[in-house]
Amino acid sequence: MTSANPYAAIASEYVRLLRSPPDVSPDQLSPPTAVEIPPNAPTVLLFSPHPDDECLVGALPLRLMRELKLNVLNVAVTLGSRKDRQQERWEELQRACNYLGFGLIPTQENGLERVNLATREGEPEVWAQSVSVIRKILQQHQPKIIFFPHDRDWNRTHIGTHYLVMDAIATMEARFSCWLLETEYWGAMDNPNLAIESSAAEIADLMAATSFHEQGFFNLYNPVVFSRSLYISLSRANFFSLDLFLDCSLERLLKVYHTFDVNPSYFFDLDFDLEIARNLELILGNFQLRRLNPELYIVLEELRDCFPNREDEEFKTLWQKNSKTWTEDLRGAMIQYRNIGHAAY
């Protein structure tokens, strides 16, 4: 009997695909084309409670790396509780990260232990040591974005990782700032406020990377489990990418201004004026900025227009006279319109 339900064919095809996994070994997979990350690219830290979490919640980090050329580093918080599998899981994790193009940071040999609220509340010395490990990673890499589980992600190590990262951030210097993005896997958020679009190719790459994990492979064809990190919302993803692009570009521009203000000789010796011009044009060249922050767009246009031409005979005098003012004008606009740039470099 033929079903009159127009969705029957879609559901049947989905079931067929789930029951017919690819007949290929992970070692036979060819990695996607590598992304060339600039040496000074902003850093993204993805705190993964277990090996394979970098794949299961890696949709947005993957897009940030491929589209914005950000330096994504996966932090292996633990290597699981089975000591006989820890070295093996580390090797699986290395292969998965290599496949995706993520960098990989160990916390310590065999990973941290007992990352959960029971340790936080009952073993303060052990917990403080783990917090210190995470703090050193934050200090070394100075991330602009941090991914970590939300505080109700059900699994005790996921919840522990949330508090571990938050406790480490609380010990950082006042000038430290970054975006915090909470992820969900085991337990849904009560009020999620961001959805991310993933292309079919991106999903396929995340699934392929998951196949390097023996433990993760068992969940690979569970549609409920694997799809939790693959939300669809084109508009939100685009606006988040624009926000992030704008903030990273502005902070990079402010650092350049500040460098020239403190060390004017750099400006004339190394053509750093071209770096300022390039950054301003990169930001102003994004047509969506005028719609997102029209007031900021006007301020940046004014800064560009008053910037001296290197061929001007009074170029050096103009820069030395006005650089401090221009730097503070840029910082003021960033604080007023984007709420960034508070810390002094």
C-alpha cells in the first residue's frame, strides 16, 4: 500500500542511510584541503571534556577556521576515565584534529582527572591545580573566543569543564577579554540564543573526523545524538560571523595604532602606515557594517580621511602630533559602539 504522506520517502531514505554506513576505514580518508591560517590570526580555544567532543560540537569552530581564518585549538581537558585507553584516545584525538585542521593542546600527560563538581567542592587543592593548568593555557594563547560546555550539560565532566574554565577566567588579569560561547551536547540549554548553519560538506567532515574515535563512532549514526551540534539558522550565523569579524578587525587595528603611538620609529621604518590603511579599508569595505553599526562606520570613515598621506611633506609631524588623539578616538568608538577595547595594550 502506497503511503499518501509526502514525507514518507524522506524518512525511509534517512533510515536507509543510517543502516548503511560507509564501508571505509578512517585511515583511508583523505583530509579536506588545508586552510592557511595567518601567523597573527586570532585564537579560538575549544575546551573538549572528552576526545570526540571537538567533532560533536565543532560546527562553528570549523566555520570560523575556514571562513574567517581563525586559529582553532582544541584543548583536551581529559582523555576519559579509563586509564588503559587514555594513550589510545589521545592518538585518536590527534588524527581527528589533523583531519579537521584544528590544533591540539594537551592539559597534561593523560589529561586532567576528576573534573567534576565533587572535586571542586570536596578537593579544593586538586581543583586549584587543574584551574592553574587552564589558566596557563589562557595566558599563553590569549584567545579571542572560548568554546566550553554550558553549566547544565548533564554529564558530570562536561559540567565540571564549564566551572573549570570559568574559575580559570576569574583568575586572569583585568585586561583579559574574549567571547564566551557555551556548547551543549548531553543536556539541552534552557534558553539557547545562537543557531549555526552547517553545509552538507561540513557535516560530512565532522562525521568523518568522528570516525577516528572508536568510542565516538558508536554514536555516529544515531540521528538524535550526532545532530545536537548541527543547528540550522542562516541569518544568525551570518550576523555572528560579521560581529566577530568586526571586533577582531577593530582590536587588531587598535593594537597597530597603539604600537605606533608608543614606538613612532616603527611607523617610519617598517611601512606600518600601510597596515593601518589596509585594516581600515578591510573594515569599511564590508558593506554590511554600514547596516550593523552606521554610527561606527561614520567614525571610521572620519579616521580614514584624516589619516596623513605618506607623500605629504608634513607626514611625520602630523603623525607625531595626532597619533595619541587618533588612538583614543578609535578606542572610544570601539567602547561606545562595540563594548570592546577597554583594556590598555
